[in-house]
Amino acid sequence: MSDAVTALRGRSFTGMVTVEDAGPVGMVTVRADLADETVRAALAAAGSDLPEAGGLTWSDDGGTLWMSPDEALILCAADEAAQKASALARALDGSHALVADVSQARIVIRLTGRDALVREVLAKLSPADLRASAFPVGRVRRTRLGQVAAAFWFPAEGEAMLICFRSVADYAFALLSNAAAPGSDVGHF
Amino acid sequence: MLTLTCPYCGIPCDETELAAGGEAHLKRFGPGASDAEFEGYMFHRENPKGVHFERWRHAYGCGKWFLAARHTVTMEVFGTYEAQSTEPPQEVRDRITARHPGWTWRDFA
Amino acid sequence: MSHRLPSGGRLIDRDVPVSFTFNGKTFKGLRGDTLASALLANGQLMMGRSFKYHRPRGVVAYGPEEPNALMGLGEGKTFEPNARATTTELFDGLEAKSQNHWPSLEFDLGAINARLSRFLPAGFYYKMFMWPRGFWKHVYEPVIRQSAGLGQPPRKRDADRYEHFNIALDVLVIGGGIAGLTATLAAAAAGAEVMLVEETAHWGGRAAVDGGEIDGALASDWIAEMRDRLSAMSNVRLRTRTMGAGVYDHGYALLYERLTDHAPDTAIPRHRLWKVRARQIVVATGAIERPLAFAGNDLPGVMLASAVRDYVVNHAVVPGRRTVVVTNNDDGYRTALALKAAGLEVPAILDARTDARGPLSEEARRAGLRVLTGRGVSMVEGKGRVETVYACEQAGDGTVTEDFAADCVAMSGGWSPAVHLWSHAGGKLAWNDDECMFRPDPDAAPRGADGEVFVRAAGTANGAVTTQVVLRDAFAAGQAAAEATGRRATGRAPEAEEEVRQMMVPVWIMPENAPYKRRAKAWLDFQNDVKVTDVELAAREGFESVEHAKRYTTLGMATDQGKLSNINGLAVLSHALGVPIPSVGTTTFRPPWTPITMGAIAGEARGELFQPIRRTPMHDWHEKNGAHWEPVGHWRRPYAYPQGGESVHDAVSREVTAARQSAGLLDASTLGKILVKGPDAGRFLDMVYTNMMSTLAPGKCRYGLMCGENGFLIDDGVVARLDADTWLCHTTTGGADRIHGHMEEWLQTEWWDWKVWVVNVTEQYGQIAVVGPRARDVLEAVGGDMDLSKAALPFMQWKAGTLGGIPVKVFRISFSGELSYEVQVPAGQAPALWDRLLEAGDPFGITPYGTEALHVLRAEKGFIMIGDETDGTVIPQDLGLDWAISKKKDDFLGKRAQERDHMTDPLRWKLVGLHTLDGSVLPEGAYAVDEGVNENGQRRTQGRVTSTYHSPTLKRGIAMGLVERGPDRMGEVLDFAKIDGGVVKARIVSPVFYDPEGVKQDV
């Protein structure tokens, strides 16, 4: 199927850090009151433990990002997104919730390199406080990247994952590659 | 360049992550309202040199609307609170009173 | 004769010569020179011409306050105008040009203005160019534009890279002199995260030049040790060549880092604009020496006293062999002593004070220098540079007491704290009568979001004068800043010996009673050519406010923003007005501290990164197939696909005809798609749409209108009910994010107890419209599990299934009036489906069409377009859409507003069709003129064109427009005014030009 290719078509760039298409990722949006115990229990039963506000749960198989008090983004393997969406919808049946497969609406970019430099690249484009003390592994931040909306988090030291809308995939990739141009290290973090 | 803390996600937001939404605590007047009531709701706004209540949206973020109590001259922020409020929380009012005894804004004091 | 001393020069490296050009001539400097010091070393005293009179000007200052030595640097793609020679570090291959002269620096025709100077007083332009009125546009403006402006704009695209950088930290210290270093140490020792920035390449500021001892070490050694100590601290960041450009509300500061100006390299960023969110900011920006206002003070060779000794001490450069020092304070003596120590002549020190008994004047006398008290400069004369200095009694009228042959005058009028950054964020100033300076008022400091002080001034920027006071003040400021971030500060300030000084006396005009002729040659603002007499004239003419006087005279309005002229100017103004200086006040200090490049402001946002371009899933196909692009918001949509040598207009006609006669294919992916779900979703949609959506049956579609609370139409689109509690709302392309936000706003801020969730799934799907009489044949040829017959999928219904093995939702909706299917497909599979449709549609002549064909197709049917027929002042009733406004609902957004008398006025302009009598296409936006004039004396109008096209189907021009009582005036002929005069006659007709019964879309 053609959805094995993302809107970034597998691009990658290496400068002060490596910026690359993270490939197809399954993404399911859940709108529900995340503080509601029934909702939490239903999601946990469907295999998605909810993180605390501003946080994420993360493993090799996927994760759950806290997007707002009533929005979570479930990440999974691309070919499991449809099943995941149905499973979540079934689990939440009876609760006031909206589940939608949005795997194609967004793209995921991975940044890898020295932790300080990964943070520097993002700090060139986002007003988020990127000090490791303020933005540790395990937190997610929705913010602005240049002129578009994005969310990012650090799965581990020296690695950042970034999500943005599909239509601006090329812009976001060009933006990050430009910020990561060789020789433009800031030396601040 | 303002920094306002989103009461939903706790993030101190940069002004460029926010969208301003005008005056807070407006009461909606719909069909059945008099011309004067509708005019007041639709068009009349406070423009204080002093304490003010505003709506903001964490647009490049969690997407939530919140309210902010702010001084338009000193830029002091007395508090941000959820948009699902028909009046400012007492603690915010107390903070304003501590700085500006005797303040009023519309029907609030 | 060499202008470089044989020894000394703490910043230069004599082993590394540097070659550069000035006005095309090659010069040699040394590593460590600035462009200004290198030019002086080559005896090039004259560095530019003034703005108004084109007078020859030399360098006056040593740093960022320089008003005269402005250069055009580089060539072509790296050209930059108005760079100060004093802040330009020399590098091999630097190309500099002086500005504001023609044909050459030495011989300039514009200098005729100087001869005319008595005819060009303050406000001359305002007075002169008032009349005759018609002259402004055709005579004055072109001439002024020709001669106005400093420097030339770059003409080539900038080859350099720029970037932004966002950081948050505890304490930002601006200024790397001894105050900044000390404040940093104090804050860092308390554990705060501190960043210290210095705009030059060197730490230490003036102390490095002026010597003295700190903590028992030579100041220069102490500075080096302090730098090493701070760089070793993990919580400290140090950065040179980084200027504090501005301080703003809530601890926001802009820093301007110049990475490659001293060593050009287009591979790495040239400038980096730091956007800092600091909890505390310490402003340790030092002070600026004031010039003295005496006749001829703008001659090349007249310089600030501190600048003269900076050039001597830092670069071993000789600004003059014989320098007369004129001062009203002790500091001028430091220059005399430095010159003497360098073996240069100082024929006299003219001290305006009636006696001179401080330690510095004693030291000067001991060194054999001649000190004349109670004296000032009557005037300076020379051809193109200082030759003779005439001394006089400061208290007198300028009668010459003695004259000196000299080639340089070092003037010191006292020091003004650099309070700019303090003032940017609202810090107030207080006048200090003893030191004759405005200094930061500690009781009126800028306050942050928490209402607490967030800017602290330190050292000379705070009005401290002696080293000892500077160190103590800065240490206290650093500690206070750290404590404000929750740290506990301990430790003691570095120590310096107590200094005994003799107080300065204010001197604003030299001599005190200088006659008009002298005052008219005494410059206050060198860059903008404002003299003492100009400010006096402004006062006489009633410009009593300092802000008015500034604009009337242009005092302080040039690229240096009056760094040298402000205080002297307002002192002269206060003198002319007969009021004390503090009651005149200062003009407003605005960022940036010195100009920053447009490149730094733009950052990465240039070229392909200027703006995001949104791409649909089919973007690549469009590009490969010759799309003529149209920007729609940030999207790029194909306007048309011209084939072969076809014109765009012909392509549009071909595409329209194909959709009408066979089959067309449109990429409609940009349309907004919003899911609305929940037990209260129907109720919610009934509020946001004017029509009833709650009654829509699952499987069906309904066209809906959305209004704002003010009643005006904001968006339209087809709503489909997906299941019992889920609706899918289509919005316009521009409406996707806006309407999603609109829905969230009402749910969050008004009806927060309603159970509704909204998700914007616009980008999850591609949407492809298959349009035309053969549309069904095309879809059937693609094959799938769907029955697309009229019976199985009638008009205004939708169905899910697969097409060519791809999961889709098919909506039978039409924006063209033809048989039409809009196919929603997961975005990743949209290109594959697009290809399949083209392939399967080939036998039917399927033709991809763009946005212009879409517009023509909808206009032929009289369908409105948001943004064409609407402009934020149009209600649905104006557009004949009353049928889409529910009469059954008690409430919906806009309902109350639409009951206002203005909205129900029978004279409102309403939608009609327009047929030109000659079949031509009406001009876009043309107005239908009426008899008579309105209350403003303008021709009355009675309508306007909102959409106008050539219809290939009807083979004539068709238009839609809003006309006063239009629907009641069918058949009337109106006159539409053309821009170039004349009118086009058009008849009012029905807006539905094609298939008025609507049979074609329902087959």
C-alpha cells in the first residue's frame, strides 16, 4: 500500500545533528476527559496507560502523549493504527469520547545527536524552554516550530521526536535541516 | 512580550504561542434580548488603564482558552484561570486588591 | 608620517598586518584594529559627510555612540550600509565606502546645503513644502527622495545566513565591563544560572583603558582573571560580540550576536538574534561621554576625550600630534595624561571650572601640562580639519583670550549613564544635580509579570562614577538579582581604592554667552546636523515638549538615536525655555540599542522558509503536470493546468468545458473536515449553523451556513451525518483551522457543560471531486464494492466503501451543478486513487481542473464563494440564502444580530446576476454608480461586482454582484464604473446562469 511512504519520503539530513523522517507511525487521537477514572481505566485496559499532565508514556512499541486535559495521542505501529482505533473506540464505548485515526494527518521527524545540540536545533525554532532541567525526558511540549504548530519530546538523551501536520512536512524538514546546518552550533546548552 | 501560564497545562507560554481573544467575562445575549442588551454584549468593551480581564487561547499548545487578570500599564499578571469561570476566582481578586486596593472592573471588585 | 605610535596598543597585534580598502584605495591596518582606528592610523581623519549639510565629518567617538563614521561595507551580496567604523572589526579584505556624498568624499556637491544653512533652519522642510499643494507630489517629494537617507540600500540578495535562538535563564547580565563581570560573579556565586554578554570582542570596558587597581591587582589583570574564573563556572555563560539590543515586558530580552562580521564566512550564521526569557536582567552598559557645544565642534579632529585616549591606549593610534583638551570635569585630564605618556603634545587643558584642584589636575600640572581654568573654546577653525583652537572665558561671550595651533581637540562634557535598556521596559529616570546626569530611578524600576523588579542597573549605567562605587553597586545588583530568583547570596564585593574627585560643572553651551553666530556653528546632533540655534528656534516657535522639539529639529532621530546629542539637546531646550532640565525630561528610549540587521530579524524566514507552503497529497502530481499555482492561504492549489502552448485562460475554458461535457477531476483536499461527536453534537451544530443539522439523517448531507455572533456569514460547506452522534463538517479551504477554532471557542467558553468533542481531521484525508456527466462511469470503471447508482446513492447522500481497493467515503455533493462525487480517501493513498481515476477516466476524457475552473463552474450556477460574495459585512439574507436559515430554531449564532434594524433594512445590497449588454466581462470589484453625491461629496453607488468571469459554457461574461434592492429590480440596466473612466452597462438578471432547475446534478 502506498501509505508505507510518508509525506517526507524517507528524507534525512546530517549536520550538527541528524534530522530524519521517522517513517510511518500509527497515531490515534482520543478526545475524552482524561481525569475521568472510567476513561483512564478503559484506556489502560486497551493497552494505553495515560501519562500525567504534560507527560508521555513511551516504549519501543509506541506511547501515549498528553496533549491537553481532554486529548491524548496514542502512537503505535503504522499498520496497527486502524485496529488500535477500533479497540480504543470499543473500550470507550459508553463514555463520552471521540476516537479518530489521524496517522495520515501528521508526520514524525526524529532528531539525533549530542543532547545539547539536539536541544539547540529546536531552540532555534521554538520558544519552548529547552534546558534539560526544564524539559527532561518524559515530558511533551506542544509549541511553535518556526511558523507552524508542532509537538516534541525526548525519548532518551540525544534524541528528540517531533510531530507536525502532514501538509507542512517539507517546511518542517527544511526548517530543521537549516537550523542544523554544519557549523551553526551555538554552544549554549 | 508577555509570558502567561496556561492553567491547563501549566506551561509558561510565550506570547507567540498564544492568541488574544479580547475581553473576558462577557455575558451572551441572544434572541429575545433588547437592542441595548445586545449592543452592550456585542460592542461595548472596557479599555482600562489598569486592571483588566482578558481571554487568551493557548493556540500553539493545548488549544485551551483561559482567562488572565492583568494590569495594562505595569503588565503585572495577577493570575490566569480556566475559561469555564463566570467570575474571577477570589484568590485572583485578593492578589489584585493587595496591589490596587479599591479596584473595580465592570461589576467586579 | 605614520599615525601609529612605535609602541603600545593593548589590542593590536603588530605582527599581523591586515589589508583593506576605503573608497577603493588600499590601506594597511593591524589585527585588533577597528575600521576607525585603522583609518586614523593611516591619517584618514575624514570619514563621512553629514546628513543635511553634507559637512565633512571625522570620527568623534570610539564605540557604538559614533554619529559620523558610517560606512557602506562589502559589495553586492554582502553589502551593508550605515555600519559604524568604530564597531567594525578590521579583517583582511574588508571593503569600506564612506557615505552621503557625491561625487566624492573630498569634493561633494551637496555641501552647497551648508552654505545655505541659514536658509535651512529647523522645521524648514515642514514650512517650505506646505504649498503650493500640487508641488509636493511632483517636485518636492522626488527631489527629497533623491537626496534623503543615509547610505544606500543593498541591491543584491543577501548571501549570508541568519538565525534565532530562544533561551530561558535566571539572570542575564548585559555589558562586560567591570560592573558586568562583578554582577555576574555575585549572581553566579549564589548559584543562579547567569549569562553575561558584551557587545565588543573584549572584556573589561573602560577600566581596561583607564587602569587603576582592583583587589590589589592591575585592572587589566583583574579582568583577565575574572573572565577565567567565570568561564570555569558551570552555571555561567559568557559571550562576546553579543549586544543587548532590547529589554521588553516580562523579562524578555533581545541579544544580537555578530558571529562573522569580523571574519566573513557565508557557511555559518552571520548574526544570531537571541530571544531570552530571563527572570532577572542586570544592565551594566556603562556610560557615554557628552560632547561640548562650541563653534566648529564638528570639524574633523574634534573628538570625545575618552575616544582620543582609547585610540592611543588600545591601538597606539595618534588622532592628533597636538591636542587641546577641553573639559568640565576631571575625566578629561585622563586623556591629557595618556597623550603626554604617549609622547604627544598637549598645548593646553581648558577647564571650564573656575578652579582645578582635584588629584587628576594636580597630576597634570606635575606632568608639566598647562591647565587654564575658567576657560572654554570660543571656536575651532581649519580647512577640513582642526587647525586653530581659540580659547575664551567660559563665562563670557567668546572673546578670544588665546589661540593654539592644534590638529585635535579632545572634549569632555561629562558622562551620561547608558540607561537605554533600563528605559526600554519602562524604567524611569531621576536627575542627579551633582553629577548632571539622568540615572535610573531605583524606585521606578521595570517590573515583571509577578509585579516585582526584574531590571537592575549596575555600575556606571546606574550613575556610579568611581571604581569603588561601581564594584560595590554591581556586586549588590548581582546579588539582588540572584536572590530574586530564590538564591541566597553571600560574599563581598571586589575592592578598589577610594577616589578623591573634584565635581564637574555643567556646561551646555560654550562659552556661556556665545553670540548667535557662534551658536549657529555649535553642533548638538552631528549625524542630523542639529545646532544649538535650531533647538532654540524650536523653543521660540512653541515646540516646548521635548518629543515635539525632537521631531521638529530631528535632534536624536538618526541611526545613532541621539546617543551623543540627547542630553545636551534637552539641556539647551530647558535653557531656552527657562525651566530646569528634569522638568523637560527625556525623549523615549526605544529598542534596539544600536541598529540590528534586517537579516537578524528575519532569521531563517527567507527563501523556501519565508512562509510554510502547505502541500496536498497530490502536490507532486500537480507540479509534474504543469500546474499554474495559486496561493490559497498557505496552501498551493493548481489554478489551472495549461497544456502545451495553451494560455492559462484557454486552459480554464477547456477544463470547465470538460467538466460540463464529460468528466473533470479536482483536488479538493484543502477543504476543511471537522468531526463533531457527542450527545449534544446535534444541539451544538444547530447553534453554529443557521440551518437545522440535528434533524439530518445518518447517511445524508446538507449544505450549511455559519455566521458569527455579529450576524455576518463566516463560512459554508456541506455537513454529513456519519452516525447517531457523529457529524462531519466540511469547511472552506481557508476555514478549516478558523472554524475548528470557532467551534472550540464556543464549546470551551460558552457551552462548556455540553458533551461535544471536535477533531480537525482535514489533513488525515485527501479529497477528490469527480465531476461531470461521466463521473459515475469513471468511478464504476475504477471498480469497487460500491453501488453508485442514483437509486443507491442519490444526490446529497454519502456512503463508505472501497474504490480500487482503497477505503473511501463518497459524498454525492456538487459545487459545479454537475453530477459529482467527492471522494474522501486516507491522505497516504490519495495519490494512488488520483492515478487510478485518471487512468479509468481516460476513455471518458477525464480532465483535471484547477481552482479557476471551480470558480467559473460555481459562478455559472450562482453558488456563492466565501470571500468573494462575502466580505465580513454580508449576511445570508443578502445572498438570497433565506432558505438555509431555520425559522424553527429559537437561537443560533448570529440570529439576534440579524434582527437588528440595519440588517433588516429593505435597502440592503442583495445578490443578483449581471449580464453586460455587450457580453464582455465586468471588471472585478466594479461599482454600480448612481445619481448624485453622498455626504462626503463622492459619487453615490448602488452596488458592486463580487464575482466576474468569462463563461465558456455561455460564451459570454457573467457576474454576480450585490445591488441595492437588487432582486426587486430584475431587468434594470446599471452603469458600472471602470478604473480608467467610462462605464460598462449591465442588466440585472438571476444569479443562476446555468441549469436553473438543477436537473444536471441530480441524475
